[in-house]
Amino acid sequence: MDNLVLPFARLHWHWRLQRWKRVLSGYVSDPRLPYSPVCVSRLIIGVNLLWFAWMILRALLAGLGLGTILHPPTGLLMYFGAQRWNPEVLLFHQWWRCLTYAYTHGGLIHLAFNMVVLYQVGPLVEDQIGPARFFVLYTFTALTATLLGLAWHPLVPVVGASGSLFGLIGFAAAYFHRLGPRGHGVRNFMFQWAAIAFIFGLIMGADNAGHLGGALGGAAFGLILPLTGRGRNALTGLFSGLAMLAAAVTLASLLLQIAFPFPH
């Protein structure tokens, strides 16, 4: 009897593993990206969701209450990567906050809106330029968004992916405009999302400096990136290397933030 149970147990776990594999594959891929087995947009969404869930879990374990789901206190946001140029970045040299802030959100509504925008806008851009260029663009505009905050509001804590989202929108507006009439539909779609995000930002008291910095960085990226042909293929190796560097720096930044002691 035992000889029959063991193979059945192995078969049962093999079936479970295959099921989990299909579920994971279905999440990281996207039918809107027929030429890429991995959707970087969805992976970024997953990281944001996990980071937020871990923040809320730590808050609940610390006895901060369920209110942190909608309104996390500033101290909690600072621990989980909020960026403030002075004093954390400039005085204490916590440079990783220039990236971790883009994965930290000030409540469930803030997170939900940004992830909906990323889910709608991200695959359109990623399908056009590929996953490596997309992640370089996303990371680059996170940096240009926060750099403008240095001059605008160096003492204000900043969180959220909206700087990178405006970077994607700014990129798409410039890039798809260069494609001519066949790209104008996507360009106009991006302008619609920019208007919606701007209105939402006014309601939520968003970081307009970050929005502008991200949009300018994205537009510059969209104006210089080769559209097709030899110029685009010549940069494939460069962007693959930059994407790996961006992934390594992002992961290191999140790990450095985790290393900080939790406030009591």
C-alpha cells in the first residue's frame, strides 16, 4: 500500500508545481506583448504590491492599526524608502532613496491608481521598445523625477511611482508623435492619461515637480531613441547592459532600505 501512496503523492505535488508555474507564467506575461515572454510592466506592479503589503504587515505587527492601509504615517513611509533630499539624501548619503521612493506608496488608493495607470500604459510602451529599453526608461525617469524635487522641495518627503508613470507618458507622447499618423492614436491616448493623472494628483496633493521631471526625462528619451532599423539594432547590447545595471541597482536599493532598523 505504501508503495502506491508515494508515487501518487509525487504526482500530486508535480501537478501542483505545474499549476503554480502556469499561474506565474500567466502573470509575468501579457497577451498585449506577443513578442516577449516576460512583461516587465507586470513584474514592476508585482514588486510594488509586495513592497506595500510588507509595509502594512510591519505596521500591523508594530501595532499601528488598520488605518495605515489608507494613511501610512510619514515615519513608516520614510522607513520603507520615501525620498527627501535634505537631510536623508544629501546629509546622510542615503542615495538609494532616489529609487526606493518610486516603489513606496502613501496608501491603498495611491497604490491602486498608480498601478492601474502602469497596467494600461506600460505594455503599450514596452511592446514598442522592448523590455530592456522599457526598464531603463522606467528607472531613468524615476531619477529625473526626483532630481527636479531637489530644487523644488528638498525638505518634502516624496513617495510613489507617478514620476516614472509621467515619464512613460512623456516618452510615448514624443516617441509615437515621431512615428507619424500611425502613432498619433497612442500619443493622444497618453495625453488623456496625463490629464487624468494630473487631476488625480491635484486631488491627492501629488508631487507636481516629480511629475514634470519624469515627463521631461521621458520626452527627452523619446526624442533621441532610434525608431527602427540599423540605429535601433545597434543599441540592443547597450540597453541590455543598462537594463541589468538598473535591475541590480534597484534590487540593491531595496535591500539597503530593508537593512534599516524598523522605527519604534
